[in-house]
Amino acid sequence: MTDDIAAMTLELAQDPNSLVFLRLAEALRRKGQLDAALTVAGRGAGRYPELADAHDLLARIQADKGDGDGAFDAWTTVLRLAPDHLGAHKGLAFIAYRTGDLGRSVRHLTRALELAPADTSLASAIERIRSMMVSRTEPAPGAPEPAPPEPRGAVELTPALLFDQQGRVLRGSLERSDGVDASDAVAAALAGVSREAERATRMLELGEWRAIAIESGAVNYELRTPTAETLLLVMRGREVPAGRLARIADKAVEQARQWLEELA
């Protein structure tokens, strides 16, 4: 990968108008070199302002950096240039979800599903968000008051939740004790954690981070990175010792990698 980046950098230096900037910026993004990726993609989008894929790449890098406003503007530009751009609809759906605009998120996901009807994850996401919208609906006049939600610590969890660096759930689920699916909310909240951990370990000269352990009232968690693009949250009750949870996480990471390889 490093050799490829060097070769593409040289090619772009020799020909600043080359479309190799798309592959170079994507390679830098996957390596976590987001500032360099943003510079390359930004210059490329400036040279090719009508190229939708350039703005899509710019948006994905900005989303990785946590710049939701910048990503929103770039994906909006993509849809102006290419109204049926699948990636832009997915990206804008994610941003709308993060900001609590569930209706807009569903609209973008619905259009994405029309463009990619074989993508079952889109249908699942639409169903989950619509369920959340129903749960947020205020009761009709005269209806009984809803029961108060359970404390955040009181949750029933499945063994693991796999999601990507943009917070999109890939596999697994997480439910509160009242049955509400919290998978998307948790994945969205944890998106970008690995980059923050990487920055911290780099500043402290600790090398690459391998796991993040989280303790709560009823559940212990361990966050891992099966691949550079994905995160895996493994969870067990407090009665499970930390060492055993780490071994469970090791096995879950291998299973996640195998599953991802089968999809590739």
C-alpha cells in the first residue's frame, strides 16, 4: 500500500490533472492519513468541479474527520451533479440520522434502496429508523402516559455489534431492556473512536492501539478493530472477568474478519 501511495503521488506530481487523485486520496483515507487525503481530494475536486465522485470522496473523508457540515455540503453537491448517486444518498441518510432528522434519513435510505434493491442492509435500516420514529410519536390526547425508560445501564445485549468507521451497522444488534433497537445509535456514537484512540496513542508514543475496555454498571464492553474500516463492540455481563472477555473478543474479531472476507 505504501509503495502504491508513493507511485500515485509521483504520478500526480508529474501530471496534476491526472484522475489518479481519486485512488490516491482513497488510499490515504484507508491508511488513516485524513489530512493528506483531504488535501488531495480537495485539490482534485477543485480541478474537476463537475466530477461527482470527487465530491463524494471529499465528503467521505470529511465524515471520517467528524466534519458533518463539510460532508453534508459535499454530498449535496454530489446529488446536484448526479441525483442518483448511491453513496451520496447513503451518506446524507447517515448525517440526517446523526442530527436526529429521522424522516430525512428514511427518505435518503428509501432512494438508496431503489437504486440498490439487493442491499438488504438498507431495508433493515429503514425498518429500524421507522420503528424509532413510531416510538417518538407523542400519545394521542387522553392516552395513558408511557412508562419511563429503563436506566441506560439496564440493557439486554446480543454478543457483538459490527459497524464501519461511518457508524453504519454491518452485523449484530443491541437492544435496550424495553426492546428498542439501539444498534444505530450506539454505532453512530462510537464512530470515529478508533481515530481518536490512534491520535492519543500516537501523541503518547504508545504504538498502535489494540483494544478499548469499557466498564459500566451492568455490562462490560471491549472495542476492537477487525479491519482498518470496521469496529467491533463485544459485550458481556459484569460477572464475566476481563481476561475472559478479552478472549471472547479475540474469537469475535476472527469471526468478523471471516465474515467480511466472504462479503468481499
